[in-house]
Amino acid sequence: MMQTKDRMPSRIFTASLAFCLASLTQTGRAQNIADVWPPGAPRGGKATVQIEGSGFVGAKAALISGQGVKAQIGAPAANGNSIPLTLDIAPDAAPGPYEVRVVTPGGLSNPGYLWVGTFKETQEKEPDNQPAEAMKLDNLPITVNGRANNPEDVDWYQFHADAGETFVFDICANRLYAPLDPFLELRDSEGRLLGSAMEGYDRDPRLIHTFKKSGEYRLQVRDTLYRGGGSFIYRLTLGKIPVITSLTPGGGRRGQTLNAAVEGYNLGSMKTVTIPLPADMPENRTWYALVDTPNGPALPVAVFGDDMAHTVAPAGAATLPKAGLPAAIDGRLNAAKETHLIHFDAEAGKAYQISVAARSTGSRAIPYLRILNGAGKELLNTEDQIGRDPQIVFTPPANGTYKIELSTIDAKGGPDYYYRLFVRPPTMPEFRLTASPDNLVLGHGQTLVVNVGLERRGGFGGPATISVEGLPAGVMVNPLVIGPGQTSGILTLTAATDAAPANAPLRIVAESADVKGPDGKPFRLGALVLANLPRPGEGQVVPRPVHFQMATTTAAVPLYTLTPESTQITLMPGQTVMVKVRANRRPNDNAANPAIALTLANLPPGVSAETPAIPDKQTEITIKLTAAGNAGPFSASALLTGKLGNDVQPAPAIQVTVKK
């Protein structure tokens, strides 16, 4: 019996606009989830958890990703800093992380996470900072929900193991996006060190140890840098647990069955496993499969899928056979300094897409690619993408056989240094869509920007029409077509001046008649939502895929809003067009009276703009757009923005088209 659950990837492609939208999208929010406590519960029962954070006054609902977990929200604390959540977890609920959101009149909270487990669970009990105070754990295996409550907090656990038993100590913190960077230390009853494990933010550590003697043992859990706080949570699972450390191949084709060889501990006689991959599982994002072994259920194992047929690279292969295209190759860099060479035939002047899925699927490999010609000369490398999964477009200078050299940037290897390499020829037109941000809160008459990215695949160069489903009443969106060759665009959502307060989940969709779906109709695909969120344990804010996107309308009145008289402008080469822009300043507020500086960005090539400021207390100005005499045909959604002090407000997008 298998169950699957997706895991958010650490990195995917991001839209690259020619201008910065950082000041126009909302990264901070009044509704903040610091943590979910306890951070998980076993499947097949009811549980109560507490969402801890701030801004939950008036909370309307809680959203839980996936299927198998139902949530009922309770009354928030008077100060709005916590809210209870009652969970009903189905017996067959997929193991792994679930995204949790709180919906309030002020918008959607950031995501919190809880983990659905498969073993008995308990909570850490203080004091347990010293070995003599170690919390005793019986009836293993068990999962402990713990927390490093403050700096220098150390948690000790004591348990019994018999001679010859192999124990697995698996800690989950990074996978819950907690800031804790866990460190594990195993000692015997006399304090002698038997083993330790740490990973340094990027992955959760796992310690596997075979005991030589029967007796009492202790495990220490702490942050690597001795940090702590309310959100420094973790889930520790320990015992004589079956664990798969190597799955070959690590994934397969969606909608089909994965037959894989397995290696690990406590697996009994198991050497292979069969895992059905759902047709609707996310593309190349880790799912967790629950595998039954002769010794009981194993720890959930990460798998992933896509829509291509796969070839498995031979173990320890230095040079692979020539790949027929399209190619999807599952491999593993088993040893330090191991390098794989993949040969493929290519035609001159055609664009081939080459990508690797590794970090995004939980692998420890940090991939590095070089493209070589037949003589071994380097033509291209991915030095500019170190630290993330490479994605490149290679256009061969001549017909012939080329080589992809794949290695890890740190020259490390091992059973969990797996990868999935894709080579897509320019004859498989496809696309993928992203949209950001995830939380849009609009006051009366206000406009906000959604950044849309289009990843083109397999020679797809045509237009894609973008639409928005689920808009709240009173909210309008500009038409958007991402034109041939373009990879990004902007949507603007504008609330009516009398829009009633509401929350509405959004779905942003791309469609193109140039790409056909399995039914022969134009290909249609929903966007993967990106949220700007901090990396676990770090202050750096980076885009991260999330499950929910929501628009909220409120009764708030912005300091000012901008409205162009026209949102559709067509120019001929050499032509000039004048456009009036109106500022709606907040009534009876002197802070709304100063001059408003204007900027118009993302214009078609060859089009320039003169955007004088709207003077103090005035409400209207005229801007001028001019197309150069040599401006070519092009259409783009231009973004007009105003700046009054530190208050930046966009106007509804203006579609500017140059025609000959």
C-alpha cells in the first residue's frame, strides 16, 4: 500500500521582467503564522493544534492543502496571537507536509506547515536540557514533537536498544520551513559519543546507527548554532524503523507505475518496490510515498514524476550511451568526484532545453553542467546558476554529437545524490506558468500587480492568453496576452470604489492554440503560485511555491490611486499619443496632497514616454508616448506607477501596441 504527498521545492524558475515589481507586490502581511504547534499528528484520527502568530482577529477559515485532512477553525485568542485548529485526518491521508493558511478580513496569512505522520506521537517535556534530565521514550518507534524554546536550549531523550539493532533517527524541521538547523548527537549511558549528524539549513539530518551492546542510550537535539525561539520546532522520529536510503530510479512518468530498486536499513528481504504515480501529481516536485516492508511501514520516501519516458543511468557510469531525444535520464552520483557524460545529437541553429531536477526534489546534489562539442571543448556551463537546479537553452553551432557533463559543484556523492536530467528538442511545444504574489489585499479603487512568468519549452514561441478565475465581485483585471518570444507579463487587479469586503481564491490560467492538449483542444494550464518568503533559518526572502493564492477586498481607502483614461493604446512608427492620467487623492487628508511622481515601464522596444509629475493638490496630468520611426511591431502591458513620499501605487495596466 502506498500513499503520496507533495513536498515544496526549494527553487523553480522566476519571471524576469525588465523592471522591478518588488515595491508593488505585498511581501509583508498583518496575518502572520509563526508556527503550528504541535507541528503534526498521526493519520487516522482527530487532533487539535494551535496556530501561533499574530493578526488572527476576525479569522474566517483555515485552508489545508491536499486531500485527507479536514480542519475546523476555533475562536482566536483575544489578542489575535493564536487560534485553535481541530483536525480530522483520514486513515489513508498521505504522509508528509500540508500547507496551512488562515483567512481573515485583512487577507491571507503566510503559510504554516504541519506533518501527517505514520507512527505514535508524543510531545517533548521540559526540563530535558541535561543528560540526567533526558525524557524517557518507550514503545518505539515514536515521533516526538519538540521545540528549542530559547537560545542554548538542548533537548535530551533516553531510550533502550538491544545489541544488533539498527535505529533510525530522522528529524524534520527544514521540511516544515522552521528556522531550526538541527544537530543530532548520539551517546551511550557513560556519555561516549557514538555518532552525530547535521546538514546546515539545506536538508534535515538523519542518523542511522547499529548498536553493539544492549542498554540505555541518549540522543541530543539542538540547533547547530544554539539558537532558539517559539518557531524553532521539529519532529523527531526514532526507533528500529525501515528506511529507504536509495530509490532507483527516483521517479517516473505520471499516471504510470514506478518499479524501483531499493536499498536501506530494516527492509528485510525487500529489494524492489512498486509505487503508482498519480496522473495529477506535481511535475518534478517531491511527493512522499509510504512503502510497506516485511518489517512494517518505512519512513516516507521522496519520489517525483513528469510526463516523459525515462532512462536509468547505470550505477557509477562515467559515460552514458547516446540519448535519443526527448531524453529524461535518472541517475545518481554515487561517489565523490563522479562525473557523468551524456551524448546527444543536435541540429545547428535549433534551441535545445537542458535542465536538471535535483535540489528541487530533495537531492543533496548541487548540480553543475558543462556542454561540450565532439572534441571535448566547452561551449557552455552553468556557473551563473550555482546553488540551484540548472536550466539552460543550448543552440548548437553545427550539426553533430554533443556531450552534457554533469557533476556536483562540491564534488560530493552518495546514495542521496540523485538527479533527473531532461533534454527537450525544439519539437515538443509546451509551457509552464508562474504567478506572484499569493496574497493581494485591495482597498477601494486600489490596483495591485500580479507578476506572471511563462517558461517556454520545446520550441514553443507563440502567444499565450492569460486569464484569472475566481475574482471577487467588484474586481477587474486587464486582458493579458504574452506575445511571441516573451517570457513574462503583468496582470493588474483593480477594485471598484464601492467593492464590498470579500475573500476569493484565485486561479491564474494560460492557454495557447499553438499547443494542443491530449484532447486536441488548446493547451490550458494553471499557474504555480510563488510567494516571497524567508528561507528556513535565514533572513533572505526568496520565491517559494505555495498552494494558495487569494484576493481580498477591504473598505480601506488608499492615500491615492491612479487611473489612465485609456488602457488600450495603439501607435504607428513615428506617432505620438497623449494620455490623461487622473489621481484620486484621499479626501480630507493633507498627506495625500503632495506631488505624485510618475513612471511608465515595460514599454515595447522603440517606444518612449514623458511622464511629468502630478503637481501638488492637482488631480490630472497628461503623459506622452512616442514610437520611434524604426519601432517594430510589438505589444506589451506597460505599468504606470506613482510615488508620493514612500507610497507607491500602480495604475491598471496599459496595453501598448506598435503596428505598421
